[in-house]
Amino acid sequence: MDSSLAALLIEYAPVIVAMVLSGVIGGLMAGLLGVGGGIVIVPVLDFACSLLGVDPALRLQFAVATSLATIIPTSISSARSHHSKGAVDLPLLRRWRVTMLVAAASGAYLASMVSSHFLAIVFGSVALLVAAKMLLLRDDLRVVDAVPQGPFSHLIPFGIGSVSSMMGIGGGTLGVPTLTLLNQPVHTAVGTSAAFGLLISIPATIAYVITGWNDSAALPGSIGYVNVPGFLLIAPLTTWLAPYGVRLAHRLSRQQLSRLFGGFLLIVGGRMLYNALV
């Protein structure tokens, strides 16, 4: 092996290992919790960007955008697996799809206009709020008997889509607790939220490519804010492992799934918020 290539591999070994681990864990979590893997991938990519010396003002934008790009194939894999088990609410998906597509693009545009510090606070705060819901509130708590319909009901998918695209996550982090509060069984909430990930990740990724076009030089190998080497390392792993997470999800009870989701978000959100404020 050429000595310069070996030196390069040694230099970037911690980054490569971090990305591979995020792909493995993110893929399993995507299938298990319907979260698209972004809730794992974003903090890891943020750390990787810091090792590569990326400007702190732009690090989270690259992490969020690259995470969303990996969610595209992962969501397809996860949603198909959940659909095969009858756990995707297709009528709801059709009703909310246009609103969610618009919301995702809008959220990505807004995220490109603010600082990484602000995005970190948004990420950590939302993750902790969702964790509190999953851990502290009763599993059988419902705010309505069925998912609302009518014009104002589209505020729900708009909120899920816009905030998720700002955080670099699929639809699960917000979609799962929201749908359970709207009287959806938790397994259906997880499966449907996996499909939300596709509606969020495609327009958001496109928006991050466009808005980050002039900043792409800050992280070599990037198209806009999407880092291609990061995508190529992570996406195959998350896509491959998502179906295994789905199998595990359908072996767990509703309470076990809710507690696992809440505990995971508590750790990730707390760490992100701590790093942003300290």
C-alpha cells in the first residue's frame, strides 16, 4: 500500500469508525423505532466534522443534511418491512404527504439560515421533550379518539416535517409520539413514521444541496451540505440493518417499545443540549 494512502487512512480512521458505527446503530434504530437513524447519525457526524476541522458555524448543517440523505434509502427499507407486517397507515400517509413534503423543504431552508448552535439547541430540546412524553406519560394517554381531519389538521404534519428536517431526522422522533397521542397503536405509529421519513428526507436533502452550494468547500467531497463519502459509508449499513430492527420491534410489547424509544432520546437529546449550552 502506498505510504501516503496508509497515512491518510490512519489520519481518518476515527472518522471512518464513527461513521460505520453510526450506520450500524442508526439502521437498527430506524427499523426498531421508525426514526430513520438520524437521531443517532447527526450527533456522530457532528463529532466527525469537528475532527475534520469543519467551521463550527457549519458543522451541524453538514451533519443534518448528510443524515437526511442517508435516510432516503433507509426509510424505503424500513417502511417496506413495516408495510409487509401491516403496520403502515396508508390513508393517513396519502392525506398528509403534500403538507409534509412542503414542510420538509421549508424546514431545511430555515436551517440553512441559522447557526449550528441554534440547531443543536433545537435538536436537544425536541429530543428531551419527546423522551419525557414517552417515559413519563401513560402509554394509554390519548388526546383524541382518532387522527383529526380538516384543514387545521395539516398543522400536525407540517410541524413534524419542518422540525424533523431541521434536526436531520426521519419522521419517527416526532411522528411516533404524535401518532400514539392521536390513538394510533404504537406499532402502527412506528411503521407509518418510517414512511414519513421518505416524505421528509427527499425534499429536505434537495433543499440542503441547493442552500449549501456555496459552502460545500468547507467539507471536502460535499455537494451542498451533503457529504458524499459520509453518505456512501453510512447509507448501505442503515439500509441493510433496518429490516432487522423491524423484526425486533414486532417482538417487543407496546410498553417496551415506548420505554426504549424514550430512554434512547433522553441520552441523545441530553448530550446534544449539554454540548450546545456548556
